[in-house]
Amino acid sequence: MTEDYDKRLALGKQRGSHGRQQDKGVLVIRTIAMPADTNPAGDIFGGWLMSQMDLAAGNMAARVAQGRSATVSVEAMQFLQPVKVGDEVTLYATLVHVGRTSIRVHVDVWARPRQSDNGQKVTDADFVFVALDKTGVPRPVFEDS
Ligand SMILES: CC(C)(COP(=O)(O)OP(=O)(O)OC[C@H]1O[C@@H](n2cnc3c(N)ncnc32)[C@H](O)[C@@H]1OP(=O)(O)O)[C@@H](O)C(=O)NCCC(=O)NCCS
């Protein structure tokens, strides 16, 4: 059983371009936090960050599933530092588990003030996706499992 998980994870990492993996994961999205993304206090809205994280994890899940997939859960999310307008926001994704139909991706988010070299981690979370067939029913990530 453990061998199956290891094999699926290795195959998934090939599909998810882990050849380009750095210490923090695969760089999937880099963007700039804009004034339209703020909360009433003037910092960046947590919901905007969560949306970017879902996009980053979903991007990797789509490559691993090689087809449609849906977010089924978001776990262990924590906000460590606020993100400010103008910050460069970078999202790194790491494939951590491939089940029969599910794909778990860890996302780390780093923010760098516009005029500084010092970025810091601002949030992270695990996203679980389920590979779906054309009718929206879960399907195996790999044909032979
Ligand atoms: C995704 C969906 C089709 C899964 O249906 P389901 O009946 O729960 O499917 P299953 O019970 O067969 O589970 C499928 C896989 O997901 C995993 N899973 C299900 N719920 C989970 C949860 N809450 N957390 C982690 N994994 C979960 C199962 O363990 C299983 O993994 P495995 O095959 O690798 O062992 C269904 O929940 C759904 O349509 N959800 C809405 C998805 C959506 O709209 N997302 C966007 C929200 S805006």
C-alpha cells in the first residue's frame, strides 16, 4: 500500500513539474497586491490571498490529474503576517500526496515589499482536489489505479 502511494506521488511530481522545484516548492504564481484587493483596514484581504492559493494549488492539481478537478477541502490555513498594497506575492506549490482520486497540494505564500529584498512567508495551507470525469464524478488520477 505504501509503495502504491510512493509510486503515485513520484508520478504526480513528474506531471506537476517538480523538476523545477525549489526549497519552497514550485513557483506557480507571482503577482502584485493591488489597492482593489484590500480589506476595510487597508491591508490585503485574506479572501483574495485564499483565491490566489486555490488558483496555484488548482494549477498543479490540473497538471497532475491531466484533466478536470475540484477543490474538496482546505486545511491548516494560517495567516502569519499581513500583506500590504504593492507587495510582490509569490505562491509556491508542493505536491504532498496522491490518493486514488484525490491530490493534496501544500501552498506557501511569500510577500516582498516593493522596494525591499526581504521577503517573508505570510501564509500557507493544504488544498485537496478530487479528479473528476466529464460528468463530475470522482475518477482515478492514474488510469491503472
Ligand atoms: C469533489 C466531490 C465530487 C467528491 O465527492 P465525494 O462523494 O466526497 O467523493 P468520495 O467520497 O469518493 O471521495 C473522493 C476522494 O476525495 C477524498 N475526500 C473527500 N472529502 C474529503 C475531505 N473533506 N478532505 C480530504 N479529502 C476528501 C476522499 O478521501 C477520496 O480520496 P481517494 O480517492 O484519493 O481515497 C464532491 O464532494 C463535490 O462535488 N464537492 C464540491 C466541489 C466544488 O464545487 N469545489 C469548489 C468549491 S467553490
